[in-house]
Amino acid sequence: MSLRSALLVAGFVLAALNLRPAIAGVSPLLDEIMKDAGLTPAAGGAITTVMVVCLGVFGPLAPLLARRVGLDRTLLAGLLVVALGVVLRALDGAPALYAGSAIAATAIAVMNVAMPGIVKQHFPSRVNLMTGVYSSAVVAGAATASALVIPLERVTGYGWRGMSALMAVPALAAALLWLPQALGKQDGRPNGPRPFGAVLRSRVTWYVTALMGLQSFTFYVMLAWLPTIFLDAGLPADQAGYLLSLTNLVQVGATLAVPVLAGRRASQVPYVMGAGALTVAGYLGVLLAPASAPWLWMVVLGVGQGASFALALLLIALRAPDPASVTALSAVAQSVGYVVAALGPLLFGLLRQVSGGWTVPLAAGMAVLGAQLVAGWFAGRPAILGKANL
């Protein structure tokens, strides 16, 4: 492998690792942030809500930027703006906290959308492998941030502001590694017609979008509420936290392996359906016997949710014929997906409040999973935007 190829892969992987820490690193520090900034619990929770909403609302900026400056420079700009955002939110005052979080999330939204197009542009013959690599890096980045932010805070003594600013370091390192690609010729700048019209008219787009949105909904529900469900089932707080870490860790392996296998086949239906079925099994285990074999339910849930996420990203790259179309499809699927995902924890909490237990919310979650299976069956069938509109 040449030095340029090595820098390409290293920069790509490190960029993917930066797609979640700015979001995942908030939760472990939230109590400290609220006390320091004088925020109510609702205002504290709004930090993450604002970031997830930004992931959906600002994703469509990516195709516009890519058209003007190219995909590689779009990714570089995203990394630099993430670094700016996490430093800004470390400044004094609630306005800086929210503004910095929104700026970082906007940059992440742009990079989320750009990544499948970059896979298609730089690794056209290895779409399945590199989708697995980057989706597993995304999950690993989130898990690492959640696990290490408190230990690092204790070791360094920086406090939550210092830890937020410290997240700029890996973003700047990724930008440095990606710089040779951004300085090179920008093959990702399309000169032909804008692909959005064809993308929006295709049924394939909406099948893939439905899969992305529904799997994001069921993922963020569990991310937000799993520890509370286990606490209410009688498990100790530390074990509830370990169980959430376990399911996140399992997702890393699933996101790496499943796209490699699924991308070798013309149809991804068996894999999408299998991933959905495992997620249903995980939900059922949490509903029916949360305190009995919870480790098993977390492994099953982790495989199902990790595979579903990676397959949604793989289908974005496979279902469009060129980097510009992939980026447009990615913008639609991920923008809608994250807006839907932002509603999940809120609706789940409302159902818990109204019903007084977890049976109704979890049953509703399984109903959403049923819709995910239907969307996955259609999205997983062989089709290319512009060549098939099944």
C-alpha cells in the first residue's frame, strides 16, 4: 500500500471515529454540566435533543457543499467545524453550550451524509468492506467516548469543559490526515444535472429512508431508556450501565462483519430481515424477562441493532450509481432518519408516563420494528436508482 493510500484509509477511519463522540460524550457528563450551568433536567436533556435534531435538519447541506467544493473538502470542513463546536461549548454560559453543541452536530450531519458518497468515490470496488469499516468506527467512537470520558476527566482533572475541548484533538488529527485528499483533485464535484430530482422520485429512496428512520427510532429509544428499564426491573445501577455498554460493544463487531457479507449478494433481504428479527428478540427479552439473562438480551439486541444500522448505510451506497447520487440519497435517508430518531425517546417516555409501566412502550417499539421489517424487505431487494423504480 502506498503512503497516499495509507493516509486515505487512516484519514477515512479517523474521520468516522469522530462522528459520535461529541454527542455520546455529553450523557456521562450531563449531571455535572447541569449543576455548573444551572440547567433544569429538561434543559439538560435538550442538549442531546438539539444535537440529534441538527443531524436531521442540516444533512441536506452536504450535497450542496459537495457540489461546490467536492466531497473531500466537505469532509475536511466538517472535521474542522466539529473541533470549533466542541471548543465553543466549553466556554462559559448556556448560550455557548447550546450554540457549540448545535455547531458540532451540524458538522456531524454533513459528514454523516458525505461518508457513503466518499465510500463510493474512493472505494468503488470495496463498498461493502469500507461501509463495514466506517460504520463500525462510528459505533466504536460512540462507545469509546461514553466509556472513557469520566475516567479521563478524573485522570486529567480538566472538568467537563476541558473534556469537551479535548474532543477537538481527534477531529483535528483526522483533518490533518485527510488534508492530502482535500488538496487533491476533487473528482466528487458533479457537473451534470442535480441528482435530487431523480432521487426523490424513486421508490427505492423511500424504502431506504424508511429503513434508516425506523431503525434509528428503535436504536435511540433503547439508548435513552435501557438503563432505566433495568433499574425498574430491580437491577443495580452499575449493572444497568454495564449492560448498555455491552450492547454498544457488540454493535461494533456486527457493523464490521455484516456489510462485508451482505455486500457480496445481489439481494440484502435475508440480512436485513435477520437483523430486524434479532432486534425484535432483544426487545422481547427486555419486555418479558429483563432481570433474567439480561446479558443475553443485550448481545442479541446489539447484533440486531448494529447490523441494521450498517445495512442501512450499505444500502445507501449500493442503491445509487455514482458518488453524487449516493450523497443525495444519503441526505434524504439520514435527514429524515434522524428527525424520526429524535422523536423516539420522547414518545417512548410519554407512553411510559401514561401507561405507568414498560409493557406499552416496548410493545409500541416492537410495532415499529414490524414496520422496519417491511421497509427492509423492500429496501433490500436488488435495485439501482435510475435503473429500477420497483
